[in-house]
Amino acid sequence: MQKAYSNKKIIFTLIAPGLLMFVFAILAPICLSVYYGFTDFSGLGAYQFIGFNNYKELFGDRNFWMSLRNSLLLAIGFICIQHPLAIITAALLDRMGKRAEGFFRTVYFLPNVISVAVIAYMWKFIYNPNFGLLNKMASALGFSGKTNWLGSGMAIWSVLIVLIWHGFGWGMLIYYTGIKNIDPVLYEAAAIDGADNKQTFLKITFPLMMPVIKINVTLAIISALKQMETVYLLTNGGPGNETQFLANYLYKQAFSSFRYGYGNSISVIFVIVCILATQVLNKIFPKEE
């Protein structure tokens, strides 16, 4: 076996499938996106090399900056609202009995196994200004008038609520798995020393969950930047471009407006933002010892 692993031909044969998949599925598309970002390609027919014109237009494009702002707002919502609630919920689930634990784990994760189309149309009915559940509840509580939750001024916050709610199950499940991997002996020792639940969480659970938090926050930021399906089905970026998100705006430019070159320049910026976000997180979170 040692001879086989020291043979260069065998080593190359073993790594070749993964290497080819990386080249053709990741590296080549990124290189093509960079190339087409310097062209006026519409997706069909001939095109010309126009240099940095797409990027010059991009930095003056108000809708692009709005879509980037909305994506960053969603990332902040994930980190500051969804994840603190998810980690607290995971810690509470860990202390429940087996039946209750399994039941609530399923309930919290259920939205993530439902089709995105179903989720979007369900929330459309909830937000409907005429017969929506939200306005009916507000009316029952004594609030008069019909609020257009997906109208101008309210739409972005309504969309953020849906996205934060929909992604809650994944974040909670990752934190729940991380807590389950903590050695129970540590909790037993803390209980013997007289630590209460709050002290146990802050001194044991939270510090030991740092690697999991780092991974989950990274995934949350990437998820916020590439968010598209729910937004497309819920508002398609409207009213105007108020709820436009980065991935949705990229799709709109490349495939609806037939500006494939411009869409690829957006995708290049998208990749750069993801890399920068990852580097910032590596600086913020301490290295795992």
C-alpha cells in the first residue's frame, strides 16, 4: 500500500477526477465570467471587447449599489438577529427531553424542506393588503387602515423578515449539531462547581462553539449575497428596484435585459466581495487551537 501511494501515476489518477471537476465546474466559469465582463456580449451573436466600460458603468449604477446594500442588510440581519436566536434555540433544545427535542427540532426546520415557491406565495397571501393575515391581525388588535407590506418603503423590511425566518432552521440545526458534539463531562463538572445555565452557556457552550459560529456566519454572508429565488418569486426586485438583491440583479441584467457582459462584471464583483468577507471573518475570529 505504501508503494502504491508513493507512485506518482497512482496519485495523479486519484486526484484527477476532483481536479477536473474543480477546473471545469469552478475555475473555468470564473475565468469566462472575467473575460465576458470586459465585453458587450448580449448572450447571442457577435460581441466586442470594451475594456473596463462595464465596471465604470457599474460603479455609477444606483441600482447595483442598492442591490449590494440590500444584500449586506440581509447579512447583518442573519448575523445580528437570526444567528443569536438560532444558537439560543439550539442550546434550549439540547436541554429538552428526547420527544420534545425531536418535535421542536422538526418544527423549526420544517420551512427549509418546503418549496421556495410555496414559501414565497404563502407570504404573498400573508402580506396581501386586502385579505392578508397580517392586516387581519392588525385590524383585530384595533389598528385601522390597510398596510401594503410589499409597497414602497415597507417592501425591503418585509422581504428581510421572510428571508431571516426561512433560513432560521439551517442555522439552528448547525448550532444544534455543534452543541451535541461538546463533551457532556464539561457540563457535569460545571454543575458540580455550582454554575447556573447562563454561566454554563457563556463559559462553556459559547467559547467551544466559536469554530461552528465562524462557519455558520461565513455561510450566512454568502447566502445573503447569492439570495435570489425567494426574492424573485416574492417581489422580483420591486417596487421599482427597492428589493433588488445582488444575485437577482445579476440575473435581471444578464438574462432579462440581455446584457450578458454587464451581468458577468457584476458576478466578478460578487466573487471579490465574497473573498473579502471571508478574509475579514478570518481576522475577526481567532484561529482554532
